[in-house]
Amino acid sequence: MAARELTLSGAPVLMYHGLAASLPAAVGAREAKYWVSPAAFARHLAQIREAGQRVRRLYDFWSGAADGPDNRSAIVLTIDDGRATDYEVAFPLLLAAGVRAEFFVNTATIERPGHLTWSQIVEMHRAGMSFQSHAHDHVLLPGMPARLLRNELETSKRLIEERVGRGVDFLAAPYGLLDRRVIAAARDVGYQAVCSSLSWPARPGRTVVNRVVVHRDTTAARFAAILARQPSAFLPSVARAALTYLPRRVLLKVRPRQLGAHLHLEDA
Ligand SMILES: [Zn+2]
């Protein structure tokens, strides 16, 4: 019998940022690794279809309505930061592939240069795309005073709901940094769950939804391994996340317990 690698249960919730063939001038070197080319994004959508995977709405996956107990065939697409390329590049590719994605937007940056406008958001929503909260501003939520934190979470939820006329169920923490206080505040404000940047398949019904970052340098082979739920496709990213968080922690003087996702691996 051929050796078979253990596969993980749950569904990869993929996280993208901007999409562009060449980087916009405003995008700094540190951010560049998160920008995926339109050709790569189109190839990912094709790979998902060829692998027999189904793109699910985050809520449908999370509520357990979409698939069987192991979520072997569910994939969720999410795109953060509300860039103009969400409309210009991602939206037509998603429509062409006949799939839907979740867009996590910062409501403070809507209508700003390089970002989505409300009319684009409404148009995308009418075409089946889903809009969720990335907080009002793109700020670090852990350590924020309680009143300001609540305002970040409440304002973005309310503004999106008012404009698109549909409930906002999920918060994606800017920089993927979470702590228990942020999670509690989000639940209190009415979010069902909070998305982290822990590169591991997500499980339905959990308060923290793990998401897998897709990088500019993510190869077709690694993407296929993510779809196949092979542990080796996820572990390097967990290591990379740890390396990313450590200098940030030192830099911002965030106490270890305020650090995000890895603390929620066991109890997510
Ligand atoms: Zn972000």
C-alpha cells in the first residue's frame, strides 16, 4: 500500500490582500509579499475547481450548513484591506469563475484613493460578494482602550450593515493580532467569530477562524497541498507567522499574552 500523508480536517480559509501584476507605487516593500498577481489568482481559482473543491460563503461554512462533518471539499476565499484592486481585478475574476468571496474592509479607508468606494461595494454585494469588518481603521486592536476598541468594532459593523443592508458576522483583526479581550469585545458587539492569521484549516462554529495567507511567492504546488489539507503546506506558514510576530511584539511592546493567534490554536 502506498504511503499516504495524514490530512487535516477543516477547511482552508484563504486570505488574500491586493491583486496586481505590478505593485502600485503606494505599496511598500514590506507589504509586497502579500500582493498576488491576477494570473496567479486566476490559476488558484482553476486549481480549486480542478481539485473538486467548492468555494463556500464564510457564514455557510462556519455555521456548518455547507458540507459534511470533515469539510473535505470546502474552501473559503477572503480578501483583506478593501483595495481598489478588489473591484478592478478580483471581482471580474471571481465572477468569471462563478465563485464568491468575503471582503474584509476598513470602513475608514472606503472612498480614499486606492481603495473601494461604497458604490463599488454595493455593486459587488448585489453580485453575491460578502462584506465583513477589518475594523474601522487599520490599527492594532490588542492593548487599545476599551471605549476606542468598541468604537472600532461597532462603527465598521454598523456602516457596512447600513450600506449593504446585510448583517456583518465576522471581524478580521488588522495584522491578524488578537487577544481574548478583542474576541470578547467582538462577541459583545454582535460578531459571530473573529478571523486570525494562523495558517491552519478552520473549523465550523469556532470563535476564532484560522486563515491561511496566500503570498506572492506561494507556488502552485504549495497551493495544491493547501487544498489537499497536507500538514506540510501549513506548518511553514505557522513558523513564518511566529517569526513575523516576534519582532512586531518587541517593536510595539505588546505583552506576550496580548499576542494573537498561536494562543488560540488549542481552544480556537
Ligand atoms: Zn489588513
